[in-house]
Amino acid sequence: MTDLKKREFILGIVMLLVGVAYLWATTNIPRKQFIDAAFVPYVLGFGISLLGIFQLLAAAKMPSGQNKQTDSPVDYPTVWKTVGLIVAYAALLNTVGFPIMTALYLFIQFIVLTPVDRKPNFMSYAVISIVTAAVVYLLFRHAFDLMLPVGWLDFD
């Protein structure tokens, strides 16, 4: 078994174990109805477990002689910009509010992830960011009856 195939198997096993552990930890959350505080953790646990299974299946189908990686090198500046954006988002979420911070985060993240050889489409990024933030906020607020921080938009 080649190094690449071993790494892919190990990744699949780790993902599956993390998913199962997450599902097990989720069982401690009290259930009140179908969509409640435990709904998203269950979805995440099943999703991670399913991805682990898919990873194991993909690793099993890899040819044994394949040892070279075809992946491009990691773009560390983009990774660090993304980590910085996530940290800023989490730090400012309560103060600024979910709708504004989510729209701002998505807009800047789209710019960061735009390939260097392409010009960012600021108008479509702005529309997608604002619509996504509004839909997610309204979905959580009215469909799931969960409060998200409104921050600067709290006019009371």
C-alpha cells in the first residue's frame, strides 16, 4: 500500500471516528421536538460520518501503484486570510450582529477565494452575501425559532 493510499485510509478512519464521537456526544442534548437545539449537531454528525465512509470507499478504489500527488501546493496566504476572517467574524458577531457580519464575512471571503487571474465580481458577491445572510437569519429566526444576535440592527 502506497503512502498516499495509507493517508487517505487514515483520513477516512479519523473522519468516521470523529463523526461517530460527535453523534455520541449529541445524544446528551435534550430533545424537545424534531427541529430543536440537537437537530444541527445530528445533521453534522451524520454528515461527517458519511464523508468518512465516502473517503474510505474512495481510498479503497485507488490503484495500488499510485504514489504521486496531483494536488496543487497549499496557498498559505489564502488559508491565513480565511482563518483571520473567521476569527474576526466570531469576535464581532455579538457586537455587530449576525446579518451584517455574515454578509460582510461572505463578501470578503468571496474576494479572498477569487483566483488571482480573475477580476472579482463585486456586485454579484454583494448580492449573494446579502441575500444569503438575510435568508439564513430569517430561516433561523422564524422557521427554527432561534435567536441570532442582531447587534447594530437592534432598534429597540
